[in-house]
Amino acid sequence: MASRLRILGIETSCDETAAAVVTRLEDGTGIIEGDVVLSQLDEHSAYGGVVPEIAARAHVEALDSLIEEALQRAGVTLKEIDAVAATSGPGLIGGLIVGLMTGKAIARAAGKPLYAVNHLEGHALTARLTDSLTFPYLMLLVSGGHTQLVLIRGIGDYERWGTTIDDALGEAFDKTAKLLGLAYPGGPAVERAAATGNPKRFNFPRPLRGEERLDFSFSGLKTAVRQAAESIAPVSDQDISDICASFQRAISRTLEDRIGRGLKRFLAEFPDVEGVPALVVAGGVAANQELRRTLQALCDENGFRFVAPPMQLCTDNAVMIAWAGLERMATGAAPDDLDVQPRSRWPLDSEAKAVIGHGKRGAKA
């Protein structure tokens, strides 16, 4: 294996079009040489959510120029990269087709190996690029499509400890914002409104709190928010702020219970882990400062290191896809054949049993 590996990464799983060039050095550290992300927020905001057909067309229109820009920022040509990594799932199938087909075409034309990357694996391994984490560690993935607590044992070795049985956390934020007439995306809008609200005004439920299993549920909480808003309609700006603050508090208390149990399980299963154990948070909802404070306090209380990669690497990006490809490449893993197909459903832990709403049509993988 070469002492220095460089990969072009491509990410098109949802509504960000992204390309990046990342290098892995012999000591296992990485360098982000070129990173470009084009958000489609304006195209989808009028619809209150991502429209798959619009997203796919936007990827087609933008991807070639973004790849060229990433290479230019890195100061390299396709001849100087060692491989291509493209997101192959999970995600919106139209976008996945655009990114993976582009990756295949570049790999074929440039004579480079192709690595078809699981988007969730990209999130799982990012902290090794940013914080040089060693295995094992825990990851909480919280986004519009995913809410999972996953044990990261090694590259390609993942065990899902908990998942949502209905809505993902980001989806709950978006639906709450839409219900209250707030802007899309819902997470930042709810957080802004909550800043001036009374978090104790509404006593919203803490789903699954106290249960031994580590799964999550947010559908009932979302229903409680709707009922509270209807009971005091018409709602004032202060009412909305109070609902958002109370909603956010319920989320924090739920995570406090769910993740707290997960940390204790980790300590029980890995009593001799080398160094300070770590909890990594990833996904767009990781930007929420109230949730970060909750997780930081939990980690402090249980002797864990709390790791939150830079925000631009928590949301969808091509750096994490390139890095996941590099990690696989460094282990000597064989590249993928050019007939590899995109997968709209692709669980990180293939052995995990399905739970209610998980892995079924209409649910998030």
C-alpha cells in the first residue's frame, strides 16, 4: 500500500451536492485538500421538505462543475488521485444514481478503483479524521432521516444499539416547525424560537424514557405538540416560543435517558478500553446547542469524551465519503466492481433486527 493515498469523494444522497479531495498519510492522519458543497435549500424551502425529483435534477446540473472545483482547490488532476469514492446508499435513489454513475464514469475513464460508500459509514468514521479516535467508540447519528446509537468497533464492524421506531429526530423538528408555521429547515427555526421560550410551560412526554432497550420514538411527542397548539389556538409568538422550548427540553431529557443508558452499557462491555471512551455525535441535528449541552453533560458525568466534528462535517458532505473510502483502502479492502448498484435502504449494521417502522417502505433506513 502506498504511504500516501488520495481519493476523490462524491456525495449526492439527499439535497446537498458535494465533492472533495482528501489525502490519508502513512500515520493514519488525513488532510482535506479540496471541499465543495452546494446546498439546495432554496429549491426545496417552498415545499417544506426535500422533493426527490428536484434534488436529482440539481445534482445532474451541478456535480461536474463541483468535482472540477474540488480538484482545482486541491491543486491536482484526476491522474493524481488514487481512487474514487461515491455514496451508494442509503438515500434518495435519484440522487444516488447521479453520484454513483458519475463516480463510475470517472473511475473507468481515469483507470482508478471505485469505492461505493455507505453514507452512514461516512458519518461513523469522520471523527477518526477530525479527532484521531481509536476503536471502539459510540456514535449518535441524529439527522432528518436517521436517529441511531451505534457501536463503532472497527472499519466495517458496526453494531446498532438503538434506532427510531417511527420518526427520525430531524423529521420531528421539521414537522413541529411546519405545524407552528416556522421556516424550513425546522431544526434551526425551532431552536431560534425556543431561545425566548419557557421550557417548563408544557409538560411534553419523554418517549421510551426508563426502558432498558436503547431505541427512540418521537411520533408521540410530535402529536403532543400538535394537541398543545390546538388547545390554545390561535397561538401567539410567545406561545410558539414556549412550545418550541418545551419540545426541545423533552428531546433533551429523552436523549439524556437513552444515551445515558448507552454510555453505561459501553462501560460494562468495554471496561478495559484504552484511553478515555468517546461518544461521537453526527448529523444535521448535531448543530442544536441545547442537545449538545445535554450530551456534553452526560459525557462529563460518565467519564466520556464528547466529540462533535466541525458542523460542515456533521451534515452531508463529500469529505466523509472520501475518508471512508480511504479507511477501507488503507485496510487493503478490494474496490467495488463497476456494476455496483445504488441502494435506497442500506443499514450500517446488516445483522440488526428490524423494529417497528424501521427499514420498511416509507421509513428511514
